[in-house]
Amino acid sequence: MLRKNKAIAFALLFSFAALFGAFTLKSWQGVPVLEKIIGKLKFLEQNYPQEKVYLQTDKPYYAAGEDIWFKAYLVDGAMHTPSQLSQVLYVELINPQDSITSRIAIPVQNGLGHGDFALPDTISDGLYRIRAYTSWMQNFDENYFFHQNVNIYNPRVDDLVPELKFNFSRQEKGDSVLVDVLLKNTQEKPLPQTPFFYNTFLNRRNTPRRKGTTDTEGKAQLRFFLPDGKDRQNAQLLLSVVEGKRQTQKRFEIPLASDTLDVQFFPEGGNLVSGMWSTLGFKAIDSNGLGADIEGTLYDNTGKNIITFKSLKFGMGRISFFPEKGKTYEARIKLKDGKESIYALPKPQNQGVVMSVDYSLPDTIRIRAYLLGYEAANKPKALSVVGQSRGFPFFTGYSTSAKDFLVIKVPKKQIPTGVAQFTIFNENGTPLTERLAFINHHQHLQVKLTPDKSQYKPREKVTMRLQVKTPSGQPVQGNFSMAVTDAQKVEHNGNSGTILSNLLLTSDLRGHIEEPGYYFSAQTPEVALALDNLMLTQGWRRFVWQEILEDKFPPYTAPLERNLAISGTVQKLNGKPEPNALITVLGLGKPGFMLLDTANAQGKFAIGIGYLTDSMHVAVQARNQKGRNTLEVVLDKGLPIANVAPRAPYAPPPLPFSDALWSYLQNNRDQLRLDQLAGKSILLNSVEIRGKKQEEEEQDRFRSGLHSTADATIKGDNLPMGSDLISALAGRVAGLMVSGGQVSMRGGGTPLFLLDGMPIDADFIRTISMTEVEKVEILKPGPSSAIYGGQGGNGVIAVTLKRGGGGGATSSRYKGLALYSGIRYHTAREFYMPRYDQPATVEQPDLRTTIAWTPYIYTDSTGTAEVTFFAADAPTTYRAIAEGLSPGGQIGHGITTLVVR
């Protein structure tokens, strides 16, 4: 046992502060190592501020034809207050092949935004992912973006629900695979005597098809060989089921053999040093990237059995033992097939620092550090400790003499709720050991949802009262969102992520964390130990100490976006930049806009657009300082799309459906039939045709410009051939004068010329052939041209070209023009909630599974708000979930249920 007189307690140099400005100079002045470390943290906070994103969605899974509704909370990474930095958020729907299916940009005001994805009827089913981030967040690791897995099902394109179980038998050069198949329809009925074909897709090549038939219970077995090597990459199973004259094809990712485990060991503090009792965290990951529960035995190199161990939760656990000098160790893991797999532990070092964290005291965290194996010459001469959370230091300590055994006591009240990092440095500022810890003061908001009745009838009005208080009972004003779903069809995992688990835990850790809500589910010893196992194994790496102490800060590769911007370069026709070019940006839509700017000396420009919607057409025109537009505008491609890295689970096999999910899929097919009876075009080619026609009509609507009516319109077929277009206008419109090739109206100056809605010089207009002109519209000075602002003060002449001709604003013959085709702001739709207190013209069944979605709920000075909605038809139980935050960064999550009978 260690003697107490070898311990030395660290003095507290300063307490936790929310901002660096709260520190006093005398707190750390005179300690060069701490001055350097605190200075680097301050520089990092000022120049590389972090942002976090959390999205609340209305449901945990979806079906074809539905909508994904979400509310976005963008917060300061350290204080969790609404972010005042970025005002543009990118949200993506990523398919099972890690390709972006849909990408939208939503405007963010005071850290809040909302949007939606409309899922087409023909969407492929599988495990999708929602990813959200700002431009600024692309300067850092993609691991810290928001990620949420969502299963999307499609019972609309077919009535087939396969259940597959993969069984692997190891052979010399690969695996023999036996697949147990059960075919059902969405009514949960087996498909007996049903013929099918199957083959595998390996390394972008299809293997020969094989034929099979289900038995009387809808079951069958498939056999194939899966070779090792590159052919195994992204292996897929293709199953084609024949029902009458129709074939339905399903595609499944083939998982790796289930007995393939990745087991890693993590010494507490980072070092396994001989001669001291040590704790070793471990984590076992299966082929899908998920935690695998294991048990095994630790042996030394002499074959001696040291200790048995087993994982506690999600494949994580810990081993405590005494590593001896000169020995090595291995863990022998028992596999499901009875075989044993051997994994080497890190080799014990002869010298180093062993660190341990003790949570057992009610008000204090006790950190012990042991300096082992050092000679006098290389032993640290002084030690410093820094405790930081989300980049802000809450504790420092310093000792001028490095004893063999140190005890550091940190009051828990100084540590903010969340992930904390403790690091011990030597006299040169070199990190020697570090440890993560999680502190939960349970200071989150108390969010209570109370319906006005204990039970409701179908289609009855529901009034939900939201009450938000601090833990001490003080009312809180804040912004919240609420989703109400049918609990008998939409099944929530009680341990899934919430705003609490995301902002306090997962957003500060790398990699996939299973069921993060589990760590907030109960205040029990088992949950606390499982959480500390996560701290031992997962890792906090928003920055690496050694890098920032050596001034190795990440480069800026993405801008901080306050709004969407159109940027590019103006070039001469020889490719050289045109300095100080005059830029005009015209937005054609409702509302439209016209902006003027000047390029810099290198011909570059960037113009922020505060209202750039997905229905707006935008053009950019450039002129040189002499007013000529024999130039070329090269628009930037916009913010690069962040690389999509695979995330766990990688290839999960289809699992048996729960009763709730079966009911959900049947409901989706019932909704499909209602949509068809209502005349909605579902799963018909005419949907796309009509969609394109509508899009063309929308483009035609604004192809001439912002105006909807003109004072005079001349059809192109009525213009005389053989003259230029401007001369052809002479004498055709009262008040329009053409003299010496110059045009004026009512004695004013040169009017604004538009070509297909975009500003253009008169010189260009003269080059247009009469055969290309569809119409010419004249807007005289006054009310007609007022929509174009000052540029339309002398009137407007709008030329619209025929479709399919050689001209048009996008033709290369018209220089100085470019159409913007980049990303625009998503126009969020309003969630439809029927009102049954008003008469309806058409009565139809109400099959909603999302009963209510309210993205913005503001609590008043008493901390309360009310939301009303109407129940649907089915007798069931509803689940309501509300989440949100206060302006001061307090976060909360509340849930309740209500009954419909």
C-alpha cells in the first residue's frame, strides 16, 4: 500500500469561468507553462470557434410518399447558446450507398431553422442518414457534423417484405454463405410456392442467376460463395421475386461474417506502465461497426491466467490488473461458434505516468497520478494539470516538484455538465497523460407536456400545454419544437438520441455511439460505469494538445456564411481577369431583386443574397469600366459538398419487423389507395411529365422578367426581316422613339434592355436575328417599369427568345452573362393539420401517423405555451415529444402520452 506522506495535493490556481475575460492575471501569471497553454486555448476559442447542430425530426423512421420534418438548433459549441456565427445550414439525406440523395440549404436566424424532405413514392428502401452542418464546420472533422440514421421503407412499389438471416461457414479462400429467407407481404402473410431468382453482385460484376421457390410457409434457403479479397468489397445480394407477370427486385448489402471482431484496448490515461495496478478499457466492434458483447480471459506470455473479463454494455468494459516488467499480455476472446480469438494488449512501458479518475466522492473528482520508472535525469521536474470542457479551462494546478504519487482533487461544482478532459503536462508543456470524464449536474430544463383531457375521441380537438422550468422551479422563456405521433405505429427507442445526449455527449466524441440516450436514462451504478467505459474508449479529439502547442492550427478551407452568396470571376475573352468589372445580379421570382457590385482587381466578386429561394432564377451580367460586356463570367461552383464517410452500422441485415412496424407499413399502403382515389398521381409516369410541365410553366412565367404585364407586346413573327431588332421597333409603339440607333421613351434616357429576363446591352440586342425572337415587350416609364427600380426609370424593353433556338441567354455567343445554378434556400412547407371544427367539402379517412408537427413554440414569461391539433381516426395512444433551448443555452427534453378512444 502506498504511504500517505508521498501524496501532494495540487493547489487550485483558478476556478471555472464561462469566458476568458473572467480570469484574473494573478491566477496564472508567473507560471510559463500554464500561460502558454491558456493562451493557446484562448487563441483557439477566438479564431476557431466551434458550432454544433442538432435536428429534431418528427419520426424515427419513414415510408415512401411521406415527409421528413425537422427543426434545426445551431448552437455555440462551448456554451450551447444559439449561434450568432453561421446563418446558413446544409441538411442532406444520404442513401445506403453513402451518396447524397437530397441536399438543401435552410436559413438560420438566432440559431434556429426548419425544413423538410419529401420522400418520393419510388424511393429505394434501406438505412439512410440525415447529415447537417454549416460551411464553417467544414473546417473541422466530419465526425462532428450532425448524423442521424433513419430507416426508410417502401411498401408502395411492391407488396413484398423479405426477412433474411445470413449464416457464414469459413472455407480456405472465403466464406460459404447460407441465407435463410422468409417472404411475406405487408399484411404479414407468408408467400408460399413463390418462384424467385437470386445472384450476387461482387466487385461491380453480377454472378450467374440461380432459381428457387419458397415452401408452403414462404421460406427458402440460398447458398453462394463469398471469396476473400477485393471481390468482397461492397458485396450485395440481388433477389428477384416473381408474382404472376411481375418481378420485384430487392437488393441487400451482404454483411461480413458475424464472428469478425475488432477488439481494441485503451489504457486509462493513455499509458500502460509496468509496476502499478492499472485499468484498461476495451471495446469490441462487430462487422457492422456496432458493439459486440464479449467475454474472455487475460494471459501473460508465460501462459498464466491473469483475470477473466466481460463487456458491460455495447461491447465496452474494463480490465484491472498489475502489469509486470518484462511481460507481455494477450486477451483470448470466446466467439459464438465456440472458437477462440487472440488479441495482443499494448506492451507495458518501463516508464511513464499512470492516471486514474475516481468519481466515488459526492462532491469531488479525485485524480491520481503515478510517475513510474523514471531515472533522476529524465524525470519531470515540474507538473501542470489542466481540466477543460468544450475548449474552456475550468481547473489548473501546478507543482514545482514531481513526486512519485500525486492526488488532484477537483470540486465537481467547478466542472460544467458534459465531457471534461484532464491532462497532465511536464515542465516543457509536453502532455504526459490525459483522461476523459463525464459530469452530469442534471441542470437541464424540466419540460412538461400536459394535455387538457385524459382521453379523447377520434377527430377531437387536443390542447397541449407546454411548461418549462429550471431545476429550481423558475419559469423559462425559450424556443421549442414538438412532434406528436401514433405510438402504435411509430415505435421510439427510448435510448435513441435527444437534444440532451447530442449536445452534452455525442457532439464532443468521435465515431458512432449506440443508443446515447441510455447514458441519461437512469442514475444507477451500472449506467454510470457504462458511461465511464465510454469515456475510456471513445476519445475526445476536437483538438490535439501537441498540435496547438506547436501552433499547428487547421487551415481555413470554408468560409463563415452569413447568407448564400454568388461568387465568381470576370474574365476577358483571352482568359485574363477583368479588374474592377461592374456586376449586375438579377433575381427573377416573387419577390425579385436587382443588385449592383464591383469586382476586385483580380476580377473576383462575391455578392451575398439574403433571399435566394429554390423557385428563383438568377442571372449575373458583367461590364468593364467603359460599359462594354465582351467579357465572360465564370461562376464558382459554391461550397464543396463534404465527403461522405461510411458510418456504422455498415451493412445491417434485415431484421424481423415489430408489430408497430407491420402496422405502419400496412397504413402506408392504405394511404396510397386513398391518394389514388383522391386523384393524386402516385407511381405513374405522368407525375414526372406533369412535374416537368409545371416547371416549364414556372420558368415561362419569369422568362421575360419580373413583370407580369406590359404596355405593348410585339410578336417576333410581326417584326420585319433584314433589319436589326432596335431599328425594327421604330414607329410600332406610341411614345417609343428610335433615332440614330438610340432608343428612348417619353424623351427619357436609354431604357433597360432584358434578354430572357436578364439585363443586357443594346449592342447585344442588335445582333439577334428576327427568327429567334418570340416577343418584345415594352414597359413605359412609370408604374409599369417601377418593379425594376431605378434601372427601369427610363422604361424597359424585354426581348424573349424562342425555345430551342440557337440564341438564349445561356448561349456562348452572348458574352458577359451567366445563369446561377447553385444551391438556393429551401422553402420550408407548412405541416398540414386538418381542422375538424370546420366543415369539410370532402370526407375521407384520416390515417396520419404524424399527428402534429410544430417547429416553433415560444414559451412566455411564465414558461408556458399552448399548442392545439386534432386527433386522427384510429383509437390509439399518441406520443408527444418536445425539445428546445433557452437563449442562455439551457436545453430540455420532455415526453408524454395521450389516449384516443
